[in-house]
Amino acid sequence: MIEQPYFIGLMTGTSLDGVDAVLVDVSGATPILVAAQGQPLPAALRETLLSLQASGPDEIDRAWRAGVQLAECYAEAVLALLLRAAVPAEQVAAIGNHGQTVRHRPERGYTVQLGDQARLAELTGITVVGDFRSRDVAAGGQGAPLVPAFHQAMFADARRHRVVVNIGGIANLTDLPPGGEVTGFDTGPGNVLLDAWIARHQPGQRYDANGQWAAGGKVLPDLLDLLLAEAYFALPAPKSTGRDLFHDGWLTRRLTGRSDAPQDVQATLAALTAQSIADAILLQAPGVDEVYVCGGGAHNAHLMHALGHALPGVGLASTAELGIDPDWVEAYAFAWLAQRCLARQPGNLPQVTGAKGPRVLGAIWPA
Ligand SMILES: Nc1ncnc2c1ncn2[C@@H]1O[C@H](COP(=O)(O)OP(=O)(O)O)[C@@H](O)[C@H]1O
Ligand SMILES: [Mg+2]
């Protein structure tokens, strides 16, 4: 009997929609997702984190205070998860906590995920593994995406050529050719622009539920071309991105001098997400059989329809079909990466991130 059969994964992504927490039992031949839950971020903290996405006054103090508050949210999520699963903290080997990205600048040698990990260890009594991206960046990599190794472990098939697409705030893909090399990169915006645009025009709406607002608008082909002309889309991999590039201002600059109906802009933004993902898939994996989607975008029926339309003849489904609910794949990945760290096994794929070699990812705050 293993004393600590469990790992916890925590994810707070670019969308700033909340903390995703999963409890995984790793004692068997294959890991089992025992419990999962989402917890929204307090509105004031969300606003602070949004404001910290760009330089501003008193930034260090605001950032570190937000880190303390984040740790308190993470601890709440962990304790609620353990309560729900009726698992005592002592049976958890470690929490893998991604943290909240506020800067992603691998080209300058750094990426910043907030979250006071020492405090999380203190509040939970559980070992915490965090700061997963910095080592890959220090080794010359993008530090992102880090989920492809996990996608390979969970979703690869010996015969069928699969691509996994995570549509969070930013979208990223993992190409899983049978017998071939796994690759992956950030394709560009997922939900981040869609969320920002609907929040601006329909105050109180955090996102376009099921893409209904977008579905009632019409795609503006000239605007779509303008948006797709962004240089990032044509960059070769390895590449990664975030709110540093795709934010409100990026969109506002491109809409200057135009007077499009807001709903048509939303329809065009949905088309931008679908088209940029489909283009990346067709370029990277022209022989793909099946595309599996995870992340919140998997719930956007309009977006999924648009993606299916842009990928004729390709099977399109959510990762639920492969046994993992699309909402929990990323948090699950950080539980997996924490396990890799404690076992001193590499977590990055150098061909994905561009790092000089495989690296053990993460820093450890012992219980
Ligand atoms: N029912 C839904 N309809 C449309 N979009 C949704 C729905 N559910 C979630 N989303 C989108 O998914 C986002 C959250 O996705 P998530 O995978 O958590 O991203 P991140 O990793 O960036 O936090 C929300 O901000 C929203 O845009
Ligand atoms: Mg999220």
C-alpha cells in the first residue's frame, strides 16, 4: 500500500476564469482522476490580475500581494477538493500548481507565474511543486506549451493520427503522429479576445455562452484577413504566446477607423480562433485522422462547429471521448508534471519548446 497515492493539479489559465483543481490517484497502472472542481476567482482579485498583465505603478507590491491572495484561493480549492473526495492531506504526495501567468517573455529570458507557493505549502501541509516553466526558458526554450508530454502519455494512439487542441484563453495544439515525433505550439488566441469583446459590449457577460452571440453575427472577411495578417500566425514553431500579444489593445488597434457591428466582430473573432487553429493543424498535421478538443472552448458549440467546418473529413470531438473531461485536462497535466518532478523525470519536450534538452521541470516547496 502506497502511503501517498495522490497528486493534486491546480491550473489558473489566461482566461482568469477560476482555479481548476483535480485529485489524481497514481497508485495503479494508469492514473485515475478521483475528483475535480472549479472555483471562481474573487472579482477584485481577477481585476487586479488583469491589471497586472501590463506594466503599471507599484507593480511589485501589487503582484506579490496578489500572489498571497492567490495562494489563499489555491488552498481553499485544495481543501474543498480533499473534503469532497474524503482524502486526508497526508495522503497527497504533492500539489502541482501552475500559478497565474502575468508575463510570458521567453525571448527576454523569463516567464512569470504568480502564486505564493510557500504559503500554499504552509496552508495545506502538502508539498508544492511550482514554477514549471522557468527551467525550460533557462534552457533556451519557450517554457510553453508544457502539456504535450502529458497529451502524449494520455491520448496518443498506435494507429490513428491524433491532434489535441486546448482552447483556453490561448489555444495550443499537440500533434501525435503514430510512430512519429510529437510536436506542439501555441496557435494564437483561443477565448481571450472573444471574452474581452463580449465583456465590453454586454457588461456582466464573462463569455459568449455556447457562442450564441457570435452565431447570430456575420463573419467580416476583410476584418478576418486583417486579423489573420498578424505575424505570429506565420511564425514557425517553437512558438508560444499570451496576453502579452493578444489583448484588448491588439484588437482595438485593428478596428480603428472601422464601424463594424459588435456582433459581427464577435462572429469574426470566433472565425479567427477556428481558422487559426485549423490552419495550424493542416500545416502541422496534414494527415490527421482525429482532432480532440479540451479547455473551455470545447463548450462553445459555435466555435466547435466552425472548427469542424474548417477541417472537412477530420473527426472532431472533445477529450471526454478519450476518457478525460475537457475541463480538467490542463490541471491533470500539472499533477502529472509534479509527479515527474518528484521522480526527477523530464517534463518538457525539447522539440516542442525549443529547449536545449529534456529538463526536470519545477521547484519544490516541501511539506
Ligand atoms: N459554455 C461555454 N460557452 C462558450 N465558452 C465557454 C463555455 N464554457 C467555457 N467557455 C470559455 O472557456 C474559457 C475558460 O477556458 P479555460 O480552459 O479555463 O481557459 P484558461 O486555461 O485560459 O483558464 C472561458 O473564459 C470561456 O471563454
Ligand atoms: Mg481556466
